[in-house]
Amino acid sequence: MPDTVSFLVDPLPVGATPEFLEASFREIEPGSGALAVNDLAPHRGDGVFETLAIVDGHVQEVEPHLARLANSAQLCELPEPNLDQWRLVITRAAERVPGQGEFALKLALSRGIDPGTTPTGWVHVTPGADFRAAREEGIRVVTLDRGVARGAGERAPWLLLGAKTLSYAANMAAIREAKRRGADDAVFTSSDGYVLEGPTSSVIARFGDDWVTPPPAAGILHGTTQRSIFAHLHAQGRTVEYRDLTVDDLRRADAAWLVSSVRMAAPIVELDGAPMPVDHAATAQLNAYLLGPRD
Ligand code: PLP
């Protein structure tokens, strides 16, 4: 069984006849020249994507990811994705990789061939990167100014801060800058000093019994992992809260994590060079929950 599979998807409109779904995508050789050179995804990063974890054959949180895909598409004024089609492609792709181990399933929906009247799409599954050390030993992070004030998402919706777009070059540059500064990852801050998110993750901090994350209105992507963790903690009777956090607040947290779909929960052991307390028991519990089957 291959551990890397790719599918080319012909995105269908909402309401397409169900019998068209199965024929609307096909498996292709990973790395084959399937993307047209005049597609707006490579030229403009003009499209949206999702990354889902597959753990021991189970695709995690399909519906929250598809809901966010639809929301990202709406924010970008892309045609509404046919979620039945994407559900089916996800199922078919997950069936093609081994039923044991962790995999990352990326799906992308591009505005399509220039001038962008016909969307294009693809799904690519690869073995999950090895996040064991990040989960167990933790990560060092540095804060990096995103250059926009808190709430930019609402004041300037054209920045698409709440959408998961294919324009991730700045996020990748932030991770490179973090590494140049001797850290593993970054936490973006607003120009007025609020904690936002990591370049590919959400921030969760624990203050005593309160679990806190910055509100999506701060101008960030609403993380599916953060939502899943909050639902889990809430069901256990813990206090969870969306609240603005300054960098000083984060420094005073009893523990903090970067969380995302494939990495799960990585405890922050160092913030801007200063040690952070690590809650090993909560980290182990969070990752045990996150690695179990979730819908
Ligand atoms: N924020 C950003 C900018 C991200 O790119 C991601 C995931 O890649 C997240 C937050 C976390 O989202 P999720 O938990 O859905 O993976």
C-alpha cells in the first residue's frame, strides 16, 4: 500500500447529481504534472486549503474542516464547494493509505485556470511529520509582529485573515525567522501587543483552571484543533474562554501550547528565550484525546 497518494479533483457545483461525484476526481501519480501552469494557485496563491490528520485509518474532524473550507471559500468569493464531493474524495484518499500510523491529508481548492472561472482542486496524502519530540519535549517559540493591529480581520476583511488561503509564503517566512532566532516556531502578535496565532497553529494558554485562546475576531484563523480541545475540556467541566491575551499575559500563563491538526498539542517550553512552565500531565492528556478518533 502506498504511503503517499494524490488525487486531481474537478470541483463540482453544489447540487450536482450524486452519480457524478465518483467520476469527478481521479488518482494521479504523486508529483506528476497535474497542475496547469496558468492556474491561479501557483501564480497568486488564490485559493483555499485544509490539512486534516489521518490517525490509524480515521480521518479526524472531517466536518469542522469542511465547514471551514466552505467559510474560507466564501471569504474569498470562490464558488461554494460541493461538500459531498470533498467528503467522498477524502474517504477514497484515506482508503488508499495504510490503516496504521499518522498521515496528513491536504486538500486544496484553487480559483482555477486564469481568468479563474473554473475552480481546480486536488488532494494529497503524505506520512505525518514526526511530531513526537514537539509533543513530548516541547517547542521554543519567539513572538513576531504581524504588523497589523488587533481586529484587522474585521476592519480589513480583504486581508482574509480568517480564511485558510493558499497564500502562506509570509507564514513560512515567519517560521524561518523563528529558526534564525534559535527557536522552533513563532507566535504572531498584533502591532498593539496582543497574541494572535502561530504561522500554522493556534495558541492555548492555561491560567490556573482557566483555558484561554485569543478570539477569532482578533484577526486569526479559527482552529479546528483548538475548538476540539475546548469542547473536550468543557465536557470535563473545565472553564474555557476566548479572551484577548497580551504577550505579558502569555508569559504569566501556567502552561501554553501551539495546537494544530497534524502536530496536535506541542507545549511551549520557552517564550522569547525565557523558560515557560510545562504541564506534562495536561499535555499527555490532550495528545491522548487528540490522537483518538474524533469526528
Ligand atoms: N492558524 C493558522 C494560521 C493555521 O495555518 C492553522 C493550521 O494550519 C491553525 C491556526 C490551526 O488550525 P487547525 O487546528 O484547524 O489545524
